Amino acid sequence: MSLALAVKPWWELAEQFGEPRAVMHHRIYSTTVPREQHEAYAFNIAGGKVLRESGVRAANGKTWALTIRLVEYIEPGTLRTRYALDFWTVAPGGKWYVADHDTRAVIEAVYEHTARTEAERPSLPVDDKRVGRGTAAYYDVTDVA
């Protein structure tokens, strides 16, 4: 478990430091970064430093069906360090999105909120034993207690 937990909920931190921006999204119209720049962002985020991660393995046990990551990465446009929430599922009709911010505490709080919400209301079909029993029962790997 990470000791760098935000003491405020993400929406309070967003009021103080500004809203996270939607960098990439499975809905084309929902992003602040032009679609033609997505490959550069995806490359940098995939190669960034993973700070926290939660995930559910697929039925085969080898691949991931859902991943939620907090990543430190270099923004391609400005070459500045930013922090991203990288969320994706591979279930049929799955969704993916990336939100980022230049303040880590904001994205830490968004990560915590997202991981807890996913465990409470799963976005992919999972065994009934996983649902409603907290983050440790839902995820195969998580650092959210």
C-alpha cells in the first residue's frame, strides 16, 4: 500500500489545483488532446513510471481484463512531467480513458476514487465472489485498501 494518500477527495483538490483533463477517451468527442496526438501520448504514458496499479486478470489468468494505473510521464507537447490515470478494460464494449494533471495529489485522489468505484460497481463481468467485498476481493493486484 502506498503511503502517499490524498487527505482530501479529488473534487476538493480539483477546486484547489484545477480539474484533471481528459487526455484520451474511448468517446472521440470527450478529449482535450487532438485525436492525431493520441499515439504520442499513449506511447509516453505506456513507457512512463507506474506509481500505483490495480487490475483484474482475464479468465486465462495471464492477461489483464481491467487495469487502473497511476503513471508519471513526460507530456509530448511540453516535455514536462505530468501524472496520469490510465484506465482500460478489454471486455466486449470495453472502455478506456486517460486523465492527467501536473499535481500528483489530484491524480492520486482520482485513482483512489476510481479504484474504489470500480470495485463497488464493476464495469466488466466478473465472478460473483469478487463483487461487494471490497477492493482486496475484487482486484487480483491492488494497492488500494
